[in-house]
Amino acid sequence: MKILYLLLLMSMFLYEGRLSAQSPFDLPPLPPSENYGDIVIDRTAKATKGTPVYFSHWVHRVKYTCRVCHYELEFSMQSNETPIVCDNGTMKGRYCAACHNGKVSFGPKDEDGETCSRCHDADSSSGGRKFNELQNRLPKSRFGNGIDWSRALNDGLIKPADSLSGEVRELVNVRNLVLEAEMRGISYAVFPHRTHEQWLDCSSCHPELFNIKKKSTESLRMINMIRGDSCGVCHLRVAFPLDDCKKCHPKMRNWGGY
């Protein structure tokens, strides 16, 4: 009877895709879907006794590709590494202030007074209704915030600007990379260059995160990714998480673990 009960529990986990806790890797727990991709920027908040900035990736991702902020506006791919100086919201026209200037988007002040609290607010509970509306109209994903962003882009359901200047890039047709796994029993991984180039810029990954030469990046291992290196820079916090094994390892079984 006890064995039957254990088998029943295992079948339930398999059905719901929650066996990641059984994997040889200690994957970090995922937040609620509406909070996945949220970043708290507090690099100088403690020193200045200020309030951290709460940044929602999904809000911005509908309007702009990742390239706009991480290439044109020079935000680091690592959170809290960009030397932002608020300067009462002006930032000398750089970083957030390139858009949050009262013209493109709300600025530090409007006709009703200051709007600082719209950014300097670490409460992630706001925006839930808008997120649910967005999630319901876009293609679904099993992990992360439950949205298949690449499919939404390819299907024309979202049309994020790729440049603040309106410039349209010609994408380089770089072939997919097939990467053989070093662990026994793990199928190969596929890296789609074009999908990443649609959202990012080559310089977002090369050479800081990955060497140009194939198989020369030491951090390209699952244990390093879980620590936030290489693919883990994005695929722990913003892009679909490492729990979604089949997105990278197409020959793996269709459940969320190794």
C-alpha cells in the first residue's frame, strides 16, 4: 500500500512538471509568474538611505527589445552593476531618463507633482491585473512568467521597438549551435542564435559572457548557470528559467527536471 501511495505521488509530480527538485541540480525556487523577471535595484539605496527601485521586465518587454536597454542605454546584463546616479530623476539624460523624461514616458515630475514613487517602490504587488490581461492574450509557457515571448514576437502579437531611433536592424543569419552535454544521460543542447539576436545584440553575450570560439567557455556548465554565470545571467531571472529543460535540450523528456 505504501509503495502504491509513493507511485501515485510520483505520477502527480510528473504530470505537473515539478520534478526539478528531484534533479541533480539545486534549481532556485521560482516566484509567482507575475513577479518573475522583477528586479530590485538597490546598489546605492542603503548608503544613501533611499528607497530601492522596483523594475518590472514584462512591462518594458512589451514595448522594447532587451537590446534597447542593454545595448543602446548601456545597462549591464548583471543587476546592480550599472553606475546609475539618480540626480532627482534626471540621470543627465542617460539610462532610465532616456525614456522617463516626461515625453516618451512619465518623468520624475508631472502636472500632479513628483512621480518618484512609481519607480522607487519595492512593492511588487502592483500591476497584477495588467499582467493577467497580458498573460491571457499571449502564447503560454510552462515556466517563468507563463508567457512564450519569442513566439509572441514571431507571431506578431507584440511589436517591441528595437531601437530608440526607430532604426531597423538586418539580422545576421547565424546558424544554430548544437552543444553536446558533458554529463552522461543528458541530451545535447541547441542554441538558436537568431532568437537571441531578435532580442539582444551580439555584444550582450560576447565576449563578456561567452567566448567566440565554440567549447572554450568554462562557465558553460549547469552548475555555473545556477550560480548566475553564462546562460544563468538571463535564464534564472528574466528569460525562461532553467527548469524548462526541453527548451534547450529538445530530446529530453517533457518534464521540468533532469
